[in-house]
Amino acid sequence: MRKGFLWLFILLALLLAAGVGLWVVANHLPGWLEPLLAQAGAANIGEWAEKTFDPRLVRFFRTNWPAITLILSIITAGTGLMWQLLTPKPERVTEKVVIVQPPTGPAGPADPAQLAVSVKSLLDQGIITAEAARKLMSGAMASEKPDEQAAFASAVANIAGAPNTQSASGLKLLAAGDYAGAFRAFEADPAIAAADNANEAAAAKFREMGALFLPFAPAEARKAYAEADRRAPGDFWTLIFLARLHATFGAWPAAEDAVARARTAAGADRRNQSVALDEGGDLARQLNGPQAAREFYAESLAIARQLAAELKTPEARRDLSVSLEKLGGVEEALNGPQAAREFYAESLAIARQLAGELKTPEARRDLSVSLEKLGGVEEALNGPQAAREFYAESLAIARQLA
């Protein structure tokens, strides 16, 4: 509508200018036209018009030209306005940003489509640049762990749904690589600044900060999750992410403590129990080798198998595939490729089903990894020719994803 009024104003100005121009020509004819009019026996346009047309009509237009021009302008403007009002407008489609705040933490991989909606909303609001948008999209998929992807996507969606000066500044600095500056900007959020030390709202903001830093700056992510745990101890996913981050920096006692607390925080939630057992197995394997991890992975696999049979969801089936792969890796290290073959084959069968059903990059990447695992076992047992088909399929998928 605003653009329509602009065009009407321009048209009105042109009509008025045309009227003024006609008056100037009628009363102040340039000398170079006089010889032409002299041939018609007229000294000026007015006299020529009186000789050519009805003199009364000419005198009427000469006397009333301002009013005539104004009336014509009003008629034109009114016609344009009516056209603007009556012409059907195409419905403007706006995409809704869903604010995701899971009560117990992430349960599956990030939805790229929903993340794209959130990032587009930030871009449309002028909070981030196109380059920053690309970095956020790639950052969500940088981790191979679906729970980290989901936490990152949730944090982006929360900011897109309710941005403020501090979060906008923090995102810009994060995308620019100024992680310390981004941390300070996020930390200035009113929900943190106005809160006391033991405040769940402030802890939630620190969890959000930690999730945003996970793909880019593990030191800042660790600091944020540690602060969230200090303000509201016992959150399951805070402890899981803290355990991984402590291990990244070689803080083994802190990592073991976070895993132990996560197992307590899991309570009766069987999926959380399985996740905590997997984290315990990962940590035990890094510190004490595959034998120390075996019990953790076996118990996790038992839970994952139960959940996959009961729920039959893609998330539960993927959890089962991952558990099979972890225990297969331990068996391979302890007892050789034959002991791992059964685990890897079952994991591959599930990954192949999920890739066919979901057709997502994440599912295809899982399939590529499973093919490579079983290919390695077949190579060790039966030679390179037996592994060739597995490796070739894995390579084809990797090239498609690259």
C-alpha cells in the first residue's frame, strides 16, 4: 500500500508540472516557434487555438486550467487508490518459529528444516548476516552426536523466537569468531543479570549459551555448562555435555564425577539411563581400555534393545544401532573381528533401514560409517575382496554428502 501511494504522489506531481508547462507555452511562446505560427496567421498559441477551435472553449480552458488540472489529478489519484484497495493481494506467507524448550533435554537429531526456519527468521530480523546464517547452519551439523545437534537447534530457535539486544549481539560475535566477546554479550542477558545464584531461569540461559558454543568453542561451552550446573545442579543433559567437555580438556576426575551424577539424574528414564551408560563406557575406554567399557556398553545395549522393540521410533532404533556399534568395537578390540561381526551386521541392517526411510544426510552418514565398520571386519576375516563392496558403497555415500 505504501508503494502505491508513492506512485500516486509521483503521478500527481507530473500532472501539475504538465499544467504549469502548458500555461508557460500558452503565454510565453518561444521565439523560434513564431515563424511557424505566422504561417497560420497567429501570433501565439492562444490566438492559434481561437482560430482553430471554438473561441469560447479556448477562453474557458485558458481561464480555468488550474482547476481542470487539479480535478484531473484528483480523478487519477482516486482511481489509483480504488485499484489499490480493490485489487486482491496475494496472501503473505510467514513461517512460524517454534520455540523448543525440551524439559529433559534433546531426544534426537536437529531437524534441518526447522533450523533453517529459525536461521531465516534471524536473517529477516537483521540479527545476523548471510555469512553468519551459513555458519550457524553448518555448525548445527558439525557434531556427529544428535543430542548436541538438537541442543544447538533448540538454542537458535529460542533466540529467533524472542530475541533481545544481548542475544543478537552474542550471535553476531559468535558468528564472527569472537567467542570471548560472545560469552560476555550472552552473559549480559537480563534473565542472568537480574537473577540470584540459584536461579533456574538463569541456569537455562547458561545451558542455551553452552549449546550455542558446542560446535565452535568447547572452552566457552564448558564454562557455560559449568555455570548452569552451579546455579541449578542435577540437570541430566547439562551433566552429559559437561562430562564430554571435561574429557575433551583431559579433566578426567571432573568427567567421571559428571557421568556418575548424570546416572543419578537419569532416574527412571530408561533412555537417559542408556545415554549415561554410553558416556560412562566412552570415558572408561579412554581411561582404562575396552575391558573397562564392556560392562557399560552391554547394559546400555540391553536397555536400547528394549526401547527399540517397544517404541519402534527412528530415534530408538538409531540408539540401538549406535549401542551395537559401541559393543562391537569393544568385542573387536578384546576378541578379534569375528566377535564383532554379529554386532556390526545388526547395526548395519538398522542403519540401512533408517537411511531408506528417513533419507536425511545424518541417516546416510550413519549408514556410511556402519558399512565401513563391517567392511573392516570382512577385510580382516576374508581379505580385501570381501570388503570391497562395503567400502565402495560407503565411499559413494561419503562423496554424495561431501
